[in-house]
Amino acid sequence: MVDERIIHDAQRGDPAAQRALYEAHYAAAFRLAYLFLQNPGDAEEVVQDAFVYLLRNLDRYDGEKGTFWAWLRVTLVSRCRNKRRRQQPPLVSLEGMEATGRFLVDPNAANDPARALENRGARRAIWQALQQVSEGAREAIILRFYEGLAYADIARILDCSPEAARARVAHGKLQLRRLLDEGEERRAPQGHPVETARAAG
Amino acid sequence: MDKHLTELALAHIADAESPPVIEHLRSCRECQRAVGEYRWLQGEITAALKTEAKAIPLPRPRWWDLWERLHGGRGPAAATRRLFAAAGIAMLICSLLVAWSLPTPVNASSALPPKPLSIPLPAIVTADNELGHVTATPTPSQSGRQSPSTLTPALTLYPKP
């Protein structure tokens, strides 16, 4: 992601290299922090805190152990988790989930704007349902399906065993599916057209 | 047919890095469908997370704030703030000095003498040269009134013999 030379210069205290390092990772770090915290202000604060820590301890960075982004991600997730522990988790109503989307999404909707809109609503519903999932499961799901990490890496970040990380993801998916099914049942007792079409197919 | 797999097992299988070979799954369409739905859900979770992450407006990176925190307020922004503070203090001192060196501003109304309630009339003065020098004493008024004449000399010196 970032040239090793930049990291090397940053380690030697070159402000331009440190700035380049910060700016190269800022967007990705902010987005990941936002997914964990669901609050842009908190995400921004956590990203700044994480960079202060990393740039102060840049001499500890070892490129052979992993990328700078991997190091930043561990720091970031740790800080996000601390931040969330200090806060009350945001509440998302089931009514809100029902109002914004449905569970079933037509995968062949790329060329159909109406279906694409429906898919967008469904993704919003998934995002909102994800807020109802238990915290450990949600963290593991974000790392697994947004960051695309292996269970061993998730385990290292969340400080648990790979089996525990796998179990968290599976439990999270189970909770998510139930939440989405409940929302779908409440919303459309007559049956969703896509669901009906699928059942018929 | 043997028992269906549990939901948790299906969720596990859908995302297993090396899917286990389970005999039941080979033959059970229902469990295969459930695994397929979990796989589809995983794709949707990824899409939902990416959509949400991209939808949020990205704030501008605040490098100089970070720099200040890193260097304990020695960044350019802190230097500018210090410069402005110093300039403000210097201007305040200068204005105090200028204010102090200027004469007290005269207030037009306070400069005028207080308006007397009654105009004192000059008293008639009597000169006495008995002791070789002239002394003047106000002449006691007659019948409690002082002379209204303003032409009355205040002091009359008599020529020495």
C-alpha cells in the first residue's frame, strides 16, 4: 500500500514522509473506524488517536511482521473497541429496519434501476440489522467481510482464538439472518415479489 | 435420511476456509440451499458494509492537528497562534503607553467654573497707612448691604507725605 521507503523515512523522523503515511491511510482508516463506531466524529477522533500512537512508536514497526496497514488496523480496532465500551451502543429500531429495506435481494438487478433501488434498501437493512447483532460478532463480521481477513488475523486483532473468531462470525450471521427474517415477516405478510419469484423458481 | 445440519453448522460451512466434507450435505437439497443462502448473505454483508463505508463523507485529513499533538504544540498552527497572541499583547501595551502619555482629555463641561449662585459684589476697601505700610480692610457694610457699584476701587493708595 505504501512504499517501504516512505515508512523508512518516516521512521527517521522526516515530517513529509510521516504526513504521506498519514494521508495514504487516512481514508481507509476512517471508513473502518466508522463501520465500528457508526459515528463520523468518533471515527475521526479515533483515527487521530491511532496515528498519534503509531507515529510516536514508529521505531517499533517491523515490516517483516506485517504491513503498516495491518499494524494500523490492530491499533484502530483496539481503540474503536475501547471507545465503544465507554459509550452506550446506539439503538436502531426494528421499525426503522422495516421501513428501509427487505432481506431478500435480487442478484440480477444490475440493469434494472427499480431492483437496484430495492437492493440498496436491502443493504441498508443489513447495515441496520448489523447494529443489533452482538458486539463481538459484529466486530468479527466487519473484519471478515469488509476487510476480508482470515480467521487467524481476526483472532489476533480481537485477541481470541481462531475458533472463537470463526464462532463469532457464524453466530453473527445467524443473528443477522433472524433479524432480517423477522423484519421481512413483519413488513410483507403477503410475500415479497422477489421472494415469491425465487420460491416459484 | 440423517438429521439436518444445525443453522450454526450451516453458517460455519458457508464461510469455512476449507469446507468440511459432510455426507449429509451432499445429498440434502434443503441444507445445500441453506448454505447457499448464507453464502449469498455474506456477499450482501460485504456489499452493505462497502456501500455504507463509501456513503459516509470523508472528512479532510487534519495533519497539522496531528503534528501539534505529536510535537507538543510546536506545529505551525501553534506558532501562528503564539505570534497572534504576542502581537495582541504588544498592541495592548502600546495603546496603554500612548493613553498614559497623552494629557488627560478635557471635558468641556467640567472645564468651566461652577456657575455661582450669586455674584459677589466687590467690597469697599479702606486703606490704612498708620504703620508705614498700607493695609486694606474691607469696609463694614452699612445697613448690612454692600456697595453695588463695581466702579468702586478695591484699594486706594494715598500718596505719602
